[in-house]
Amino acid sequence: MTYYDPNGDNLPTGFGKVLAYNWALTLLIIAACSVGFLMLFSVADGDINRWARPQMVRFAMGLTLMTIMAFIPISAYRSLSFFAYLFALALLLVVEYFGDIGKGSQRWIDLGFMRLQPSELMKITLVMVLAFYYSWLDRSLVSKPQWLLPPIILTIIPMALVLRQPDLGTAMLLFAGAAIMMFVAGVSWWYFATGGAAAIGVIYAVMISKGQSWQILKDYQYKRIATFLDPSNDPLGAGYHITQSKIALGSGGFSGRGFMQGTQSRLNFLPEKHTDFIFTTLAEEFGFIGGIALLIIYLLIVVFCVVSAASNTNRFGALITLGISATFFFYFAVNMSMVMGLAPVVGVPLPLVSYGGSAMLVLMMGFGLVQSAHVHRPRSLN
């Protein structure tokens, strides 16, 4: 029995797709999610129904979706890329006018059985449309100024809508994901150097605009920046989150206090303990060892994606794999930096671990694209 099409690019068929499936990547994803289930059980004081069980159900849905997506040819996703981007953009517009408001932000659409956050979907669809664009564009044109304009516009429009919600953390991730896509597509590094200089100018403008009629950020966002620079200025107010987070991280030591023995989370000193700050609970209960173990799982996921992309001669498949892995990397890098006081608190969840439906399902869809690119990458039968 042959598992490969003897014609064309020798793509796998039938059971060959199962053999080509990246099982190691799937096991790593399951391992990361299992850490999340364990920590959600802990922060709920042993109540599995509060956060852990709903997260397990979402993961089961996401894993099923990822597996189904893996066996659909990557060429199908390439054809749907622009439509997926427009759909996510339309959802962002719906949020703008009809979205649910929570904690001062308007980011969600109430679907009844869950609240959908379209900005999470945009992280994936933006990668898709940029991968499509650069797989279509001749490589000799990648760094031409006129051909840089379309991807910049495709990025700026959703960023502007997300900033209006306001959601600075997601806007940053959209920008970072787009920048990586442009870089791996071959855009000259001179543009990135120029962009870096411009970013410094923007930061300067943001800081001097405070209190002016043309103030760029919201007051609470400036407070987050001030808290990042010196949390001790307001330890019971704006600096409370990061102060308690650092206490929890430090109290865990090398091996931790033990499962369900963390005082900061169990005594409710740690805010948002099941979402943005769940890593601090892990570090308090399992210490440096637990934190490093999760970080290794994350890095292995990124490595497996990069290796898959490097072996893929399908340009769209390689670009989308690198884009999804970069988005995933920025997810956990920003969250971990945030809870350790190395970056301002911007409300970015810990991927596959923090409680949340939209982030979990969309990220699993992203890995479905990665698996599809891996399964359907051209192979040599020699």
C-alpha cells in the first residue's frame, strides 16, 4: 500500500497523513495544558468544577479541532486566508459597536455558551493573510517599498481597532507577530532598524503626551507604566498586582511550597490568579523547578515548530508555521516577563495554561494550521 501520491509533490494520502502527523508536538501541547488543569484545580481550592473542568472541555474541543484541521490540505487554508482575515476584522467591528464591556474594556461578543474575544482570532488570521501575501509575492519584490505597504495596512487596521477596546497587550502581540512574518519573509533589516528608531520616537511621544489634550494612552495604562518602573510607589493600589506577584514568586524558592500550599493564591492576596497571574501560583507551589519545567515545554513547542518550518519547501506552510510559533512565543514571553516585573502589566494570558475559552480555542486552531503544514509538506521519496 502506498501512502504518498506518486504525482506532483509526493504529498501524503490516507494513512500516510496519520504517520506524518507531528505527534511529539501534540504531546507537548497536552503536557502544557495539563499543567494548566493542575493549577486551575489548585487556585480553586480543589474545586474541579470552578475552572479546571470547563478548561478541560475547551481543551477537548480544541484538540479535536486541531486534529481535524491537521488533515485538511494546507492549500485550502491558503485559499481561505484573506476571507478569514476579513471575518476576524468584521468581528472586531462588531465588538466596537455591540461588544460586552468588562473591567473597563470592550473586547468580547456574548455567544451565550461563551464570550468570544475576536482580537484573539485576529492574531491567527493576521499571520494567515501575511503568509498568503508573502507566498504569493515574488521574493525579489519583498523589500521594495511599494510592496511593504499592503502588509503594513493589513496590520495597522486591526491594531487600531484593538487599541480602541482598549487592549494594549494584544495590539503589541499583533505588531510583534506581523514584524516576525515580515522578517522571515525576507524584508531587509534596514526597515526594522528604521522601525526601531521610530518606535523610540513613539515611546517618547507617548510619555510626553501624558496630561495633554492629545494624550495617546489611557490614564490606567500610564499608571501601569509607572507601576512597572517603581511598584513600591503605590503598593496597595496600582502596584498591588506586581508586588503580590513578586512575593509569590520569591516565596516558592527552588522547589516550592508544595501543591495547593501557596499562601498568596489560597489566601486571595494574588489577583487574577486563574488568568494573567497563574504562572506565579505555579512558581509558588513548585518553585524554580516548576517554572523552568513549563518554560522548557514551551521552548520545545517553539523548537518543534521551527524545525518543521525549516524542512518545509512549501513557502506558505513554512511562513504560517513560523508565524504561529512566534505568536505563541510572544504570548508566554510577555506574560512571564509581566508577572516577574520585567515588563508592564498588559493583560496577556499564559498560553494553554491560563483560564479562558477564546485564547485556548484560537491557539489550538493555530496549532491545527501548524500540523496541516507539517502533514502536507512536500517530501522526497528518494
